Amino acid sequence: MKYGVLWRKTTKNIGDDVQSYAESLWLPQVDYMVDIEDMEGFVAENDEPVATIMSAWYMWKKWNWPPSKYVYPLWIGLHYNDIQRGKPRGMPAKFEYIEDGPGKEYLKSFEPIGCRDYYTTAVLDKYGIKNYFSGCVTLTLPRRDIPKPEKEYVCLVGVTKEVEKAVKKQLKDTGLEVKVMSPTRPEPSTNLSWEERRDEVISYLETYQNAKCVITFRLHCALPCLALETPVLLVRDSFKSVRFDPYRDWLHKAYPKEVIEGNFKDFILNPPANPDNYKATRAELQKTIAAFIEEAKNETRTATELVRTNYTEEEFLRWKNDTMKKTLNSYYDEYWYDFKEYKAFKKEYDKLKKNYDKLKAENEELEAKVEKLEKKHKSDKKKLKLLNSKAVKIALKLRAIYIKIFKGK
């Protein structure tokens, strides 16, 4: 048996690599890297099965389901969501790949499937696939034997600039350092080796472990902090995300406004321990993974001998082709309707815009005329005032002459 680490080769999200690293710690060695966006094309040498822990978010962008026969999987921590549909990086697919046929048969052959959240358990329930809530593999991360820092510090990971500014101001004279860490890389990590990415993850985890507390927006910072027993405060505008449903009660939480207003300054200065209600899930995860690794060590069959599904290669290719067509047609229908609505709206908008531009031009012309008339009126008013002044002077002179002539008589 060989061993593989599931990774997303092209990603900016360091949280993806934190999951991969957590999986790698359970393996006797790493023989292969299994790209989550190329699982169906993965091939091992000599028909060898490759034991792989499959905790991840699936179906982001490739037609890559189900994984190839060479992947010998432990299905825990599955997150299967359709919220990426239509996004530039996402797939134009909802759940077509697990509704029926080989895609569904594949997952059913590994029942029960461990899920990372209740949303995914509900999806699998809908399609008749036995499952359970397993939690995420990052909950199994161990504390490392590392030296304590000389100076205490607080970590901010992925929070808003407003929260960052407020926390720095609140801790200005406390002696606590504030370390700001990005949960993402500036560019996709395609050209980074696994060793480089692993070392970066280790550095992040050591920083988390030694922090007085961590304040974060990110799930894959918060859950590792639980595992490392570092006090963590989850700061978000909303905690209703399906990805956070199982974990909300496992974490201290705050809204950004509360942190900005200073309501959590005492928490930061004297952070309480994390709730410990995650520990039962962590223990079950550890037990499940350990059993899988032990099973893999004793497995001597080839990848072909371990195939659990009954469909032929021709049936699989036909299903895959039909599913791709079904998915694309659904996507096309959904967005073509939106596009037709958009075209109708655009036509009406262009008509109104043309009319608006015409009226605007006429209005500007009228405003120019009014301005010209106002200037003329102002000028005429000055002239009239001057004439009135002259008329008064003439009248006064005439009156003086009149008085002189008639009174002189």
C-alpha cells in the first residue's frame, strides 16, 4: 500500500494546505500528491492503491468525479456544496454527480460517508447515501513541542481592516504585540512544492499555538486553534454559514462591531479557554483515521482488485458524458433565461438612456440660455439703474432751473 496526500494544487487559500497537512501527519509516508481537481485522472504505478484521507471541499471546477480506482479513500470531512455554481472558479454543477449512476454508486460503496457539516449530511440524505457528521480533519492537529515566545502576542487572521485598527488601538499600551496574518497567498500556489507549502503551514500553526489568543474570520484557522488549545475568537458579520453550523457552539464568537467598540478587550487580555465540546468529535476522528491507516498497512490487494463498483468502463463513460450534458444544459437553461431577461432589460435601459441623454442635452442647452439671459438681465438691470440715476440727476437739474426761472420772476 502506498500513501497519498489530497491537496488542491492551485489555490490561494492556506486553509486548504492546513487540511492537507493534517491528513499527512497520519500517513506512514507520503508517496503521492493527489490533486483534488484531477482525482479521476490520478494513476499510481504498478496498479497500487494509494491510501488517502479525503477531508476537503469538493467539486470546485473540474469534471473529476468519481476519483480513480487508485485512490483508496477514507471519506471523512466531506463538504459537498453547490454555492460555487456560476462563479468564475466554480463548476456549473449542483448535485448531478451524486444523484444517480456511477457517481452515486461510488459514494454508496464507501458508506457511511463522514461529513464536515450538517448541510452536506442533508444533501447525502436526500440522495439516499448513508452518512454521519465526522467533523474536519484539522481537529486532529497535535500541539507541537516548540519554545515559548519572549513576548506575548495576539494573532489577527483574516479580519477586516476596521477590526485590525481597533484591536491595535485597544492594545497599544498593554505590552501585547499584534501579529496580522493573511489566510491567503497573493497568488495561486501552483508552482509551490508540497514541501514549501507544508513548511508555511507549520510556521502558521506554531504561531497560532504560541499566541495569547487568535482572532479570526476563517474556519480553517478557528478549528486548528481548537485542536492546538489556543483561545480563539471567531469574528464575523454572520454565523449562519452552512460551513459553520456544526462549530458555532464550539467557539467564542463576536460581531465585528462588538470588537471595534471594545467589548472584547478583556477577552483579548485574559482569554478564557475554548469550550471543550469538540473533544468527543476529535476523539472519534482520531479513532476512525487510526483504524483506516492500520487497515491500509495490512491491505495487499491491487487497486483493480479493490474496486467496489459494478459498472463497466463503457457504462461509466456514457454516464459521465450524459451527466456533463445534463449539467451544462441545466446551467445553460438557467443562465439563458437570466440572459434573456438581461437582454430585455438592456434594450429598455438603452432606450431610456438614449431618451435621458437627449433630455439631458436639451436641459443643458436651456440652462445655458437661462444663464445667458440671467447675465443679460443682470447687465440690463445695471444699465437701468444707471439710467435711473441719470434721470434723477437731470430731474433735479430741471427742477433747479425751473425754480430759478419762476422764482426769479
